[in-house]
Amino acid sequence: MRTTAEEDQFVRRILELLDSARPYESLTQSDSKQWQVEPGSALAGDDFKTDPYQVSHSVWSALAVAVDHLHCFRSTFASELQDSSVSVTIHTHGQYSLLRGAFENSARAVWMLGPRQRLVRVQRRLRMQAGEHRNSDRMAALLRQQPKRPLEVRMQQLTNLVVNAGTDPAEAKKVLKPATYSEIVREAGGLTPMGPEAEAVWSTCSSLAHGDMHGTLSVLERDVVGTQDLVSLARITSSPKVLFWATDRTVAMLQHGFGLFQERSTCHR
């Protein structure tokens, strides 16, 4: 695609952002040990209250998945040539699917770790597990498999954990209602300087990932090349400016998630 000088600047800024996030790839390697939690830290206390569904394990998994999506996005976006130059490819929809995966997993980590109150962090972790239990049952039914433990038994385990952590027993069922990703992203945004922009980023990426027409027409660039009766025929191209915006916010959410993990997993004595 031909680009203007302004668009070239956005492409360069995307490359800089992706370069700044590359160190996270080594952090999430299994031999880095960065997932370990110090005894006496806030996360150690959270893990004790949620065992065997440790908060730290779930958060680290979310961050690792986010890094994997961002790494995959970089692979589709840029490739180094033999003369040390970089070839850039911009897709209209697929790359936003990868950014959505990176953004929502980063937001999930922030959503679980962000609250200052331990009880809220514990409740959010167990809400995620409640959703996992229900989704695994649906998948098992589709695959005609039998879960190892009935859903009722697994949900009772979560109820016991959340009540023992300090939740009013009368509120346990409501507290364990699975969270939606729109809720997670919205509340994660409130825990960062992003605010409501977080949900805007996620919704934009989601609409393009789904191929929704409103997202395609609102976000991407289009040139009308012809008409058929009352229908306009358009050539759709991606906008480097919008792609930079989505990448910038995604990397910011990822950085916030790793920062929270380091803070909560360190014993501040």
C-alpha cells in the first residue's frame, strides 16, 4: 500500500511500540521464574485464599496469552529483510483480532490485580473460575464427554472459598456470577489512566475481528470505486493511525498488568 508521510510516521511508531514490548516475551518463558510470588506478598495472601485456583497463576496466564497475541501481531506486521530494512504488511481486519486478544487478556490481569482490597481480588478470581467451570461443561457436552466432577460440586467449592474469604453467604451466588469481557475491560480501564477509552479500544478491535459492517465503515478507510443501483462499491484499506492507536493502548494495558503483578508479588517489608 502507498502511504503518506504522516502514515509512515504511524508505522514507525507501531514498530517502536512493538520493540518496547519484546522484553515481555522472555519474561513469560517458563525458565524466567518471573511468575513466582514472594512469601508475605499481597499475591501470596490472595493465592492462599483461592487455592487451588491461585490468583497469581490466572493473572500470569492472562499476561502470557496477551504477550503471545502481541508477538503474533508483530510477526504479521513486520519482517526483517536481508539488507536490514523492514517490510511492513497492514491487514484490514486480522491484525485487530490479535490486538483484541492481547488487549482483553492484559485487561483481565489488571481487572484481577487492580483492586486494593484482597476480598475483591479473590472474588474476581473466583468469578473467572465460575465462568471456566460453566464453559468447560458446555464444551464437554458438545464433545460428548463427561466432566470428572459434577458442576454442582465444583461450584460448591467456589462458594466455600468465597465465603471463607469474607463474602456474605447470602451474596455468594451473586458474587460468583461470571464476568463478561465488556465488564472486565470497562472496569480495567477504570483502574488505569485510560478510563473509558479502554472499552472503546476493545470494542473497535472486536467489531473488526467479527467483520461487523459498522466497525468496517467507521474505522477503516474506504474509496468508492463504483455503484450498483443504490449500492456503493468501495475499496477498504486499513488506517495506520487507528492501528497505532489500538497498538499503543494495548501495550499500555500490558505494561500496567506486568507492573501490578510485580507490585503485588513482591513482599514490601
